[in-house]
Amino acid sequence: MAGVRMRGRNWLVRRVERELGPQLGQLRYVAFSRRIYWNVLAPCLLIGFAFGAIAEFVSPIRSTREAGHFNDPAFFVITSMLTGLVLWAMTFLGSFRKLLVLDGGIVAKYSQKHTRLVIPWAEIVPGTLKAVTTADGTDPERRLVARRKVSLGAGGSNAVVFQARDTFWIFASNQDPAPLVTAIHGAMNDAGTPGAAQAAAGALPAVVLTGRMTLD
């Protein structure tokens, strides 16, 4: 889909398209998953102030400030808050995830080549593709039980799950899971993947989880 405007198709996604295009074809859909960890902001700020207080009692090299006097309150507050915010910003590494649907398969964890995950359609077990959700808005991944499962998303109230390589892969997000399931089914069908019809059967509508669900 070169030249086609698509939500989420940034420079990193376009790089993946160029590199994997000969193998997997064109990009069809980009699924988003994001979660900001606001609950750790306050602890990170407290840690920042703890580091700031320790620094007040340790004279840094080449500093003319006297240690242990807190003689510059504004400097102490600003540096402590900045330290806490930097710690909190480090959680962003796991706060934003995408799942790419291409003609020939799924791509995830693609920011680095050594972490990139490529799953061709032929490796997905027919009939295991399904959408799940929860009535109370909690993350459905916590209720999915399997011997081996791997999270591909940052979390959310909906999830798309499928089995490949003896592992259940779960992409949880707050997006409607229907477009992702439809994109996967369409790509599998167009690629002539054996069992594509079986993969679509029962995938939608999303199953509402009220308790634990065993995938194996």
C-alpha cells in the first residue's frame, strides 16, 4: 500500500514494510495498544526526591556547593522532580505497542531487528483466532490460561488471541478487536492459507469473559 495514508504508518512501520515487503507483501492494517502507567508516577517522584536528598549530602566532583545544607531549595525540588519524571518516562518503553498485519503474516516487536517477531499465516493454528473482552473493563489477558502464552500488547479491555509455534499470542488493547480480526482473516483468505475459513469461524463477536478461560 505504498503511498496510501494509513493511521499508525510512521517511519518505523514504513521501514519494516521495505525490509519485509519481499517476504510478506504489503501492509494491510496497524493495530494499536497503549497504556500510560499513571499509578507509578507518584512512586517515581518519591524516588526522585529520595535521590535528591541523598545528593544533598554528597558533594559532587568540582562542585562549590556544601553538602548537607539544602542551601538551594528550588534547585533541589526541580532536580528531584526531573529525576522522578525521567524514571516514569522509562515506563513508556512498554506503554505503546503495535501489531502489523501484512499480506503474508503478522509482525510485532519490530523496533529492533533482534526483537522482531514475524509469524506467517501458515504457522497460525486454524480455529484458535478469537476476540475476547471483559464486562468490567479489566485486562482479559489475566483471565486467559495457557501452558505458554506471550503478550504482544500493552494491555486493554479487549484482546485478540491466536496460537502459533505451540504458544498463544495475545494482543490486548482498548481498540475494537473486530477490525484486527477482519484484517487477519482477509489476509489469510487472500493468501490461500489452509484453514482460513476455520480461523474465521467463531472469532467474532468477541467472547465476554466472566471467569478464567483455558486456551489449551
